[in-house]
Amino acid sequence: MSGNTILEANLRPPIELWSTTVAWSIALIALVAPWALMMPPLLGLVCAALAVGFGWVRLRQALRIMRYQRGLKFTRITRVAPSRLPVGKDQLYLGQGFEWTQQNTQRKLDAQRKEAEPFVRPTPMELRLSALGSSLVASVAREIATAENAGLPLSRKAQWMRFITAVGGPLNPLYPHLDLGGSPILHGTGALEECPVALRQTARAGHLLVMGTTRVGKTRLLELLATQDIH
């Protein structure tokens, strides 16, 4: 369903994949064997193009559902190299975030219902695959350090492991996830709407109170602010 509607149905199987499969199958038949659909080649080509477009739209809708549910299961981590921080003269970059609205409150209540557990709780297989991805990333980091110390290029094996753990982002079952404690649901309700959060430079003259429990990012925020002042 569209993200602009009031009522949502995000906690459900991504059934759009079925219509994507059907549409692309029709496109293949219309392109390879248009006579099977009683079409001339030119009309088959047009039909194939329309079916591919429709399948692509349905695939994007399915991926949005899958990303949303993945965000409820695992906390999303934003990784930005210091050289890529959006430093500006008028504002400070604080990280990625979203505005909490009534829609997020409703999403949180929906995710806490008993029948929603299959869509918000990681399965044992998902946990094992994520742990495997974390071990692969750690192995790649050790090989990178060894290669840099020896002045040698990174091995093909390490390059391949780095690729399979990074491609696809959070939808990759081998994507490593960190256990930061707490419930990922709070952050997951707005993970798809995340955008850069900034603080005006003029606001730095006043007092700023940063509150949070252990391991929620207070030190990282101080590090982020200091990095931008240095650069």
C-alpha cells in the first residue's frame, strides 16, 4: 500500500512478489513467443514493456514492505566516513532521524500485537545468517589489516566476502547487524523516512542537554560534532 495513506498494511507477507512474477512471466512470453498470446510481434513487444513496468512497480512495493519489516527486526546502523560528512557553515550534522508523529505511534502499537510477531521478531535462521555475516566482516577486517601491514593487495577471497556482506544493504540476509539493546521497533517505525538531522550553528550558543542510556550514541554524537569542528 502507498505510504501516503492513513491506514497501512505493512505487517503482512509481501504478496506483491506474486504479481511481479506473473507480470514478468507474461512479459517473457510476449517477447519470446507472442503467438502464444495471439499477438503480432510488435504488439507483443508493447505488451512486454507494459508488463515489465507493472512488475517493476509491484516489486518496489514488495521491497518497501520487506525493508520496513527488516527495520523492525534489526536496528539500522548509519555508517558515514568522516570525509563524507555533510559539513556546512550554517549547521551541524547530527545524524539520520525522523519526526515522530501519530503514524509512528500507530505503527508501534501494530507491531506490538501478538499476531504481528512473525513480522517483527527475527527467526532463528535470520539470526544465524546475520551472525555469519558478522563473522565474515570480522574476517575481512583482519585480512585487510594483514594486507596493509605486509603491503600486499587484498585477496580475491576477502574481496568476495566483503562484497556478499555489503551488497543489497539491510535486505541482504548476510548483512551484519549490531545488537545495541532495547527494541528495534521504536527506530524501525520510521526507518524508511529517515533524513539528515541538523543543528543550526546559532543554537550552539545556548545550553544543550543530551540524554540517553548506555550505548545509545552520546559519545558518538560528541565525536561527530568534534570531527565537524576540526574539518
